[in-house]
Amino acid sequence: MKTFSATRALSFSAAIGQCLAATTQGIPGSIYNRLVEMATISQAAYADLCNIPATITTVEKIYNAQTDINGWVLRDDSRQEIIIVFRGTGSDTNLQLDTNYTLAPFDSLPKCVGCAVHGGYYLGWISVQDQVESLVQKQATQYPEYTLTVTGHSLGASMAAITAGQLSAIYDHVRLYTFGEPRTGNLAYASYMNENFEAASPETTRFFRVTHADDGIPNLPPTEQGYVHSGIEYWSGEPHSAYSTFVCTGSEVQCCEVQGGQGVNDAHVTYFGMASGACTW
Ligand SMILES: *[C@@H]1O[C@H](CO)[C@@H](O)[C@H](O)[C@H]1NC(C)=O
């Protein structure tokens, strides 16, 4: 297991700050297909995992009644992969989490020094932490050579990010794919995520933060309240294709965010032509 020091976190965030924003157009087909597969699972999570790829089997449901957090542990034996997916907002109870912008100390992960995350989603995470950790441990013990991947859309994206951050303290090489992710934490959290998921460059990153057109949710909660994004942004344009996907690294406000979308809009609910829960794929 890697050790982590606060000094390293600070120098890393300083290095990121110095990086100039860079945007490149076009991604390899293999990465594009992977983003589409994870988007399919994330959008299917709104409708009991309708039409997910046939190689994927459902292991167990994740659920808490108080927070109405829903998710699944899945397994893809063809890829030797354990996948956790969280559903996005599906109820008024979820909406109460969405709108709670109070930054909460990331107390469940003390090695993330100075880290704070979205208060509503932190309550969501705490409500399912025991379930997630024991389900993953069972699978990881039974399939020790499998890798671990976490994904989700919207509220599910932030849940995925917090979960992946937590699990990356236990498991190596956790991968994270988020779609329409709100800003999930403060600068210390973002630096921790970028370091743990090697997100300094698209060559190494295991944190793919996928955005779409002028999706307004990545503009919330506001930066003025101490929130920043992490991961490498993969900005999907229309018509969606590998060629119309941009890789955006470096500074905070570019690509999706500068389009100026605010809140839930058409671009938020549809990724790669798939609308949340529509099952038309
Ligand atoms: C908002 O989140 C914070 C931090 O998780 C929590 O302490 C507080 O109770 C939440 N507020 C509501 C109204 O749920």
C-alpha cells in the first residue's frame, strides 16, 4: 500500500496549479468504447440495470432507505473486473442530498489530509459504506486477480468518486468513470484524488471525468464555496464520437464548464445518445 504525506499533497497541487490548461481533440477508439460502456451501465442504473452488456452479471444490490442511495456490485468475468455503479437522483430524498452544499470533513478517510467533500453525498456515502466495503471485500477475496472499477452519473457520479477515493486506500489500481459529475470536494480532496488516480496526464489517469456539451451540473456546487473538480475531463461533443471527444487537462474552468450551463439541462441527462433510464440502447 502506498504511503501518503501532506507535504506531497501540497507540492502536487502546486504543480497542477502551474500546469497550463490544455485541450486536445479526439481519443482512441478503445477508450471511447470504454466510456460508452460505463455510461451505459450508469444510465441503466436509473432503471434496474436495463440492457447492460451481456458480459456483466449482477452480484448484489447496494441500498439505504434513509438516503435512498441505490447501487449495485457487478462483475465482468470476461474482463476480470468488479464494477460498482451508483444510480443518480431518483427521489426527493436524493434531491435533499444534491442541494446540501455544506462541505463535510472526509472523516472516513483520515489519510486524505484536510479533505472535505459535498455534505449531502458524504451522508450518502456513510449510509452505504459498510455494505460497499463488505461486498467488495467478499468479491475481491473470491476473485483476487480482478480489478475494481467505480462508475455513476450525476449524484451517482459523486457517490462513485467518494467511493473510489475511499477504496483506493485499500485496493490498488481502482478505476473511476464519472458522467455529469457535480464538483465533489475541496482542493485537498481534489489533489488527493489526482495523485491516487494518477490524473496528471491522460497517459496514466485512472479517473475519467466525462462531461457532455453544456451539461450544467459540473458547474455546481460553485467554486466560490470551495469546490473544485478532479480527474481528467473527457468532454463529449455532438454528434458523439471518439473524434468529437476532447481531453481537457490543467486548469479548472474550461471545456464543459465554460459553456455556461447551469443545473439539470438536456446535455446533463443524455450521454453518448443515452438518456438516463431510457433503455433505448
Ligand atoms: C448537510 O450535510 C452536513 C454534512 O454532511 C450534515 O451535517 C447536515 O446534517 C446536512 N444537512 C441536512 C439538512 O441534511
